[in-house]
Amino acid sequence: MLYLRPIRFADTPVGAEPVARLAGGLLWFAALEVIAVEGGRRRERIVPVGEWDAFLATLPGEQAEAAAATFARLTAPRAPLTLGARVLRFDQPHVAGILNVTPDSFSDGGKLHDDPEAAAARGFDMIAAGASLVDLGGESTRPGAPLVWEGDEVARTRPVVERLAGAAPVSIDTRKGPVMEAALAAGAVMVNDISSLAWDPRAAAIVAGAGVPVVLMHSPEPAKGPHGGQGYRDVLIEAYDFLAARIAFAERAGIDRARIIVDPGIGFGKTLADNLALLNGLALFHGLGCPIMLGASRKRLIGALAGEAPVEARLGGSVALALLGAQAGAQLLRVHDVAETVQALKVWRGLRDAALTPRLG
């Protein structure tokens, strides 16, 4: 198998060298890093887009077919995502606002966990600030956090979903089937499962039966918990292979691939070096053919790179990582600081439009 990472991004398709459009979005790329892994060791080769067909002709039949299929997934526009009455089109990145209703939330200290009205108001504020959806969670997934009984998780999340549903698209961030069922019945329109549907054996059937989109996230041992594992030889390739396998599992369970989103799982069972490798190689995941969600907001890696900045002082790093995601073509950016991230993306979009328009006018 060959892995394809788009590189040499261009501002416009009009230029001196051939380019290809990335996933129907705002980015074009002029070359690919072609990665082969044999015996646990990598071999890389840079192939310009203009030489892609000639390169394919040098490969054995089955390998050429697989590489051509991956390239087709890289360049195919992502299908619009229906979230209740709202449709997200992935020709530009969207923001998902993080709303935690846990007493031990690392981001807000648990201020909203027992006040559904205040939590819903925070969700409405996120939508007003430009978020395309609200990602609601009732269980902390920080390292060392205790497992929450599903009944408590339902009690925390369902009243908030009921208040938001109809006016704001809500994604339920959970790995437990009963919590998914309760939230979907209350009006949630998406499931975000950090275990990639591996924690609860009923989860895949629930998502398939509801016909809603689902986020599949990478973690090293999802059936045990999100922060285990024994380390990686090549985290980028291993995360890619894991997500490819979970996509295949979800499809076998009856979930349409067009409703699957992938998340590389920044901060889940990964070292600083692992996280940086995933962020720098993020464009590789477009080869899976699904929209990419990036959740790096306020993560520990920001503190590690910025003088051990505490959680409440990680806004700058969070926005920087969101822009890195946009520049790698990530379609969904999961963030705490919605207004600041939306503003940064508007400036980024304005710069891209200005670079494109004069050359096409």
C-alpha cells in the first residue's frame, strides 16, 4: 500500500505547474509525498501532480489501482452533511463549538454541569458567534478522568440538547449507546465517538439506525479507554490505518461513508512528538475520503510548546492550531474559543480569496 500526502500547496489553480484541488475545498496542491512502508520502515518519494499518471504507470497493477483510488479520494469533493435543518458544505472549514457539562471539565472548571439553562445559553452564543454546530459532552476525557455512569451522562446532556435542538445543530460527544439514544431522541443530529464505535457494541447499530453523521476518532486502545497504548513506531501511518479499519467497520454496520468524519485524536494516548507528527502530516488523512475534524483546542501540547501555559492561557496556541488545520484542508475545527477562531478563519478566507480573484478575473 502507498500513502499519499498532498504537499506544495498553491493559492490558485492557475500557475506554472499542474495542481489538483484538495477534497473540493479552497486548497490546491502541486505534489504528493508518496510513502511506502515495508518492514516497519518508511520510504518516501515526491511526485509532482503533473507526473502522477506517469508514476502510476510504473507501479504493479493492484498497487496502481489502490494508489489511483486514494488519489481520487484526495481530490473528490466531500458530500454535504445534513444536520437536521442545516446543511454543511465542505468547500471551506467549519467551526464546532465545544460545550462540556461535566463537573471536572478542564476547560471551564465544571461551571455548567448542573445548569442546563446556562449551558444552552452558552451553546446559543457559540452559534451566534459563527459555530456551525455545538459538540456537547457529559463525560470528561482528560487523562485520569473517572468513568461516568451512563445515567448521569444522560442526565447532564439530555436537558441541554432539548433546549438547543431545532435552533442549533447538536453533536453528542459520547462513547455510550444509551447516551447516544437519549440525545438523538432529544434532537441531537450527530454523534462524536472518541472510541470510533468500539466502546459500546450497540453504538454502530444506533448510529446506523438513526442515519446521522458520526465522528470516528483515533486512540490507541479505544475499547479500554482513550489514553492507553504502548507507543508508536509511526503514529501518522498507524492512525491512518486505524481509521481506515474503523471506516470499514462502520460501513459494514450500515453507516454510509458519506456520513463519516475522521479525527486523528490529538492528545489521546500520544506524546508531544506524536501530536506534532500528526499535525504536520494532517493532509494525509484526506486519502480516507472523509471530512477531517481537528480537535487541538487548549490541548496540553500548547502548554508544552509555550512555557507550560495553563489551560486558560492557551488561546493563541489554539487559534494557531486551528489555522494550521485550515491550511491542511481540515473541514471541521473543534474549538472552545468560537468567536476568536471564526474571526481568524474569516481573515484566512479573505487572504485566500484575494490571492485567487485577481488571477481568475
